[in-house]
Amino acid sequence: MTTSADAESREAAPVGAASGSAPEQFGTPPGTIGPPPSGGTVATDSVAPPGASSGTALSPEAGPPVRSAGGTPPGRAGHAIGAGVVAALVGFTSSFAVVLAGLTKMGATPAQAASGLAVVCVTQAVGMLLLAWRFRIPITLAWSTPGAALLASTGAVAGGWAAAIGAFVVTGVLIVLTGFWSRLGRVIAAIPVEIAQAMLAGVLVPLCLAPVRAVTVSPAVVVPVLVVWLLLQRFAARWAVLAAFATAAIGAGIDMAVTHRHLDVAAMTPRLVLTAPHWTWQAVIGVAVPLYIVTMAAQNIPGTAVLASFGYRVPWRAAMTTTGLGTIVGAAAGGHVVNLAAISAALTAAPAAHPDPRRRWIAALGTGGTYLLIAPATAALVTLVAAAPKGALESVAGLALLATLASALTSALAPAEHRTAAVVTFLVSASAITVAGIGAAFWALAAGLLVRWVLAPRRETVATVGHDATSAPSTSGHAAA
């Protein structure tokens, strides 16, 4: 017999999960001990993650015998919390520079950017604490790093910072709707992977070029940053960006001491700067829609897949509601988007976090608690960054995004039959053009989809009549989307 709590904890199937039978799921709802019942039909939420298929269910990873909550040694719990702390530090240091760059380009003042960074730390921390405690799975949240890169590429929109705030609110509303309206999720999942990834790659290119440009502007600070990053990539890649940031901070401190620059101590006091949202059609189309698409395609769906790979089902409706509401609540203070984490999820859901899969949710508590501790320090961090030599922060942000750029380019150019459409999408996105007040990301999606639609029927016709059977692309997969 399936209880209502059991049904809610298994409310959505992960990517690749079966729709007719229930895989064993790690994590139990509060008040239950041991694994949930398996076999038979499981009562699930009516809304499943986009991309969920009807194929074979994922098998849970093999692990040691499961002990009850009361039998977990304290040392193991401490190890899980430590893994969560590491996940938070890696997630924050590897991408906060991108968030600051994105908010600043959208028109935020240093105080507003610090407020946005702080509030998104708080909202994602509260969200993951609630989700991890309720569902007993290591579900971690993060800000949208690709979304922040998109903001940096788009720049200021009609209506200024207030219009950007309005766009963040719209993005949050769309995320909540995705959790309750399955058709909207299917629309996003139907966007060809190569088009979405090509758009993201084009957005990332200007940011990833920053370290190269900064070498000519502040070589004394940037060159050591690049050297340290390269060495850590060879020996401890996980800490490469953190070490690069530490090197940049040391170099900036030395530069400030040599040039006798003073810090604005008053600006280091943590505070939230509220802005009333303003809605313009340019911001909604040029910022909210691309931001939502990038967040879903590059964060939420991959985050679901990462947890599924470790045998966990994401409670899709609850996750989308929590992240969407967190985005809406934090928007007025400058927070852009809260979403499912992917890299942090891998750190907290892996066996290294805890040998017992049903106790790894404790790692998510460690991640959330660490972000709550980091949030008050963001004002001081932004003040230090503002006083750093030109190019130092941008270099760290560019290095942090190199892996994302490589992954996006690989996904965009992999299908040979749609490579032309992907290249067009990439070029339009990288151009940073603005037409009718709408940024390049939207026009890149439109151009890529148009080129793909125009070319696909012609190629399918050639394949059908056999004029060029050796070079005709397959019509399966993305071509059929």
C-alpha cells in the first residue's frame, strides 16, 4: 500500500525513468525508515521532468547495507556535511564573478549587485534546506551561471535595472508554471539541443575572451592567475578556479597597497537594496524568455539527470515551485534565477559524500548552511572586487566558464545534419547585437530555428529520392523534433 507521503516523495520520474514501473528510489520522506516499496505501479505526480522517457528504469547504484537513521555514526554525518561545505565553496568561488558581471552589465550599481548576490545565496540555501529535509535526497540548488553569462552578454535593456528586475520575476513565474503545466516543459524540451547549446556558447564567448584581453591590461595580476589556474587544472582541477580567485585576490591586494588605494569600508556592510520591478516588452522577450530557456536547458534538466544517475528521483513539481518562488521572492533585491544544481549535485550525491545513499541528503544541508554563512560576506567581497585592477575579476569569470563553453560547443556541433543551423545560432548569439531593443540571445534562437526548419525538409527530400544517399543525414533524433 502506498501512502500519500510515499507518493509525494516519488512525484516525478527522473530522466530516463520508466513510466510503468517504479525503480527503487534513494531517500525517504520524513517519518519513514528504510527503502520505499518497490514493484507495481507507483502513484506519481502528473507532471514529470521534461525529457523523461518510457524506457528502462534507472537502477540504484550498489552500496553498503542500508542502516536506519539512528544507526548512522556521527563521523559519517560530519563527513557528509563536510562534502556539502566543499560543494558550496566550489560552486560559489567558481562562478560568483560571472553573477556579478551579469548583474553589473544589466545596470546594477555595486550595492545592487552585492544585494543580488546575497539574496540568491539566501534563497537557494533556504530552498535546498527545505527540499533536502522534506524528501531526504541530496537535492542542491544554485544560481544560474549560464543565465548570468547571458545577462552579461545582453547588457542593459529598455527600462534599465528596474526592467531587468521585472524580467527576473517573469522568469520565476515561468519556472513555477513548468512544474504544474507539463506542456510548457515539453515545449522547452522540444527545442533542439544543438540550437540551445549554440546560443549558450555564443553568449559565453565574450566572457571567455576576457582573460586574453586582460593580459594586455593588467599583466602583473592576470598572468599569475593564468599560471596558477593551468597548474591546478593539471593536478587538482576541482580547485583550479578557487586557486585562480585566491591568486587574483592576492594580486589585487598587492596592487592596492602599492598604489595606495583605499577601500570603502562603509560599503562592506551587508544590506539588501530593493528595486520595484518594471515590465517592458523588450526585457520580457530579450531577457526573461532566453533566461528561462537557458536555465531550463542548461541547469534544471541536467540537474535532474545528474541526480538520476545516482539513483535519485527529483520531486519535479516541488523543485520547480521552490526554485521559481525563490526567483520571484529574490528578484526585487537583485537575484536573477535559482535552479537545480548540476556540479554541486554530483558532489553531494556521490558515494564520497556518504557511503549510505539514504544519508547523503545531509550533504545538501551542509551546502545550504554554508551559503547562509557566505551571504553576509558578499558586500565586502563586491567592494574588494570593485577595487581590484581592471580585468582581474573578468579573468576569473572567463576561466570559470571555459569548461561550460567547451561542453556547449561539443553539443552544438555534434549533429552533422544540423551543424549549419548551430553555427548560425552561435554567430548571432556571439555578435551581441540588439535589434528593436531585444538582445542577441533571442535573435540567435529565432535564426537558428529558422535555418534548421528551412534546411531540414530539403535534406530529407534528397535522402528520400536517393540523389545523395551517402551524404544525406538521418531524419531521426533532432531532425524529427
